[in-house]
Amino acid sequence: MPNIVVFTQQNPPPEYDFPRPDRLVSGNPQRTTWNHYTNEGGEFSCGIWECETGCWNIRFAAGKEEFFCVISGQVRLHGKDGAAVDIGPGEAAVIPANFEGRFEVLQPVRKYYVIYAKPLAD
């Protein structure tokens, strides 16, 4: 029987990255990910993510979706249609599959994330 994964009982190593230069809009924010769980098939993962201020273009794949809940800080998601939404502490949102737009970190952010990437048929 699998064990329950309790975030506070784990200490995964941090993974650092930056937005790709061709997607960068402003700043060059360092992003830090602590992945607490990935299922055996690799299509489901969750953990904690934090990022410095900055903005970059995002494009989610056809089968990839993300639920997140902001712990601290503030982000703004800009849709390709020009609509924007701010998400702050205690608020949650879903980035759906095929979303195109920009991810902007207005205040250094820390969030829980859950990503599901459905395997696509060949």
C-alpha cells in the first residue's frame, strides 16, 4: 500500500531555473521548485514553487493543466485575449490545457502546485 505524502515531512532538493530567453518579457526571475510527489507514470506531480518578480510568455500543451494556490506574494495571468487576473495569498486558480498568455510575478511568490499532463495518443 502506498504511503501518504506529507509535505512537511519531506525535504526534497530545490531545483532552480529561469524563463527561456525567447519567452522572457521582463526581469530574469529565478524560479525554485520543490517537487514533493510524481506518480509512477509521470503525468501527475505536485509540490511548492517560488519565484522572483518578472514576466514571461507561457503556452500550456494540449494535455497539461495546473492547479495552484498562492501561499504568499501575488501573480497576474494575462490571457492571449488581453484579459488579466490577479491571484494573491489564499487564492487558487487553474491554468487549463492550451492556455496561451503571460505569467507575471508582481510580488515574490510562493505557491502549492499540482500539474496533470495527460498522455496524448500517438
